[in-house]
Amino acid sequence: MAKLVVGTFLTLDGVMQAPGGPDEDRDGGFEHGGWLVPYFDDQLGQTMVDWTDRAASVLLGRRTYQIFAAHWPHVSGDDPIAAKLNSVPKYVASRTLGSVDWYNSTLLKGDAAEEVAALKQRTDGEIQVPGSCGLIQTLIRHDLVDEYRLCVFPVLLGAGKRLFGEGTLPAGLRLIGTRTSGTGVAIHVYERAGGLDYGSFALEEERTR
């Protein structure tokens, strides 16, 4: 069974919309596209190379697929991320695309949650989900995410699409790795750790009244 891994760039207030450029995603009149670029350094770039190298396959939403398919096939094969993304199986969750032409891509046109659950059952290794905000919301609501790799940038936007929105299921997570880049990006890795545990700071006599 495969492990589904969400990897994303976030602002400190949780926004993941359009990190890489002004026209990446203007939904909702978003005007802050490209907010991560000034903070991207060689250390963070190497982290992306290391993470991408672990992918057995990639799962994408429509918008992210279109952005990636327009970019990565034209990047030199000497680039390790391009080499990986251009070769591995790619699954695209979309009910509006008629076809997917990027090499080794498969269109998932049914219910996204059902399709991804079945994909996890019939494949092995890591299924990595970069970007793809809308798709990630569906995966979170259906408890399909096994691991989060989050790069949190020292930026506040106040508006935009957030990783954890309405419909997020309560869940426990375990921090399994953390470090900081030279530009102040906090890089955290969390794995699912079952349900939530609860407690109380009330004194014993207050709890028994």
C-alpha cells in the first residue's frame, strides 16, 4: 500500500495560494502571487530535490497539472526534479480535463476520494501531492493523507487559499523532522498519529464538582 504525502509551501498564516508567481492563481482576486520567491535558497532547493527523489508517483489537481505540464517537460534533463517528474507515473484528478498528454500521466475522472483511496491500495511507495489546493482539501476531508511536508515562510498575507480549511478532520500528528533554512523558512514533517487526545488543566476538585 502506498503512502500519500502532501508537500506544500505555506505562509505563517496558512496560505498556500500562488507561491511561485503573480499569475499562478488569481482566484478570489488574489494579488500576492510569488510570495515565496525572495526566500528560496539553495538549502530549500536541495530539500525539494531530496523529497522529490522519494516519489514513486505524483498526484495532481487540474491547475497544478497544467502548470507543471507547461514547465517541467521543457527543463533540462540534468535537473534532478525535472528528470524525476518527467519520468514517474502522474495521476491527475479532474472532471473537466478531456485528456492528459504529459508523459506517463493518467486521468482520474471519477470521485477523487474514491479514486485516490483505490490508488493507494494498488500501488506502493510514496504518492506525492505538490500544490493542488482543492484536491488536498478533498484528501484531508476523507482522511487520506499519511504525511505532511510543510515549508512555512516568514510571511503574512491575511487572505488566500489555506491548507487547512473548513472540513478538516480532527486528527493527531507526530512531528518527525524539523529544520530551518538560511532565509528563515521552517521545514516541518508530520505523520498521522491517530485521533486526538484530550485533557484538562482544571484542578482535580474542579473536575469532580
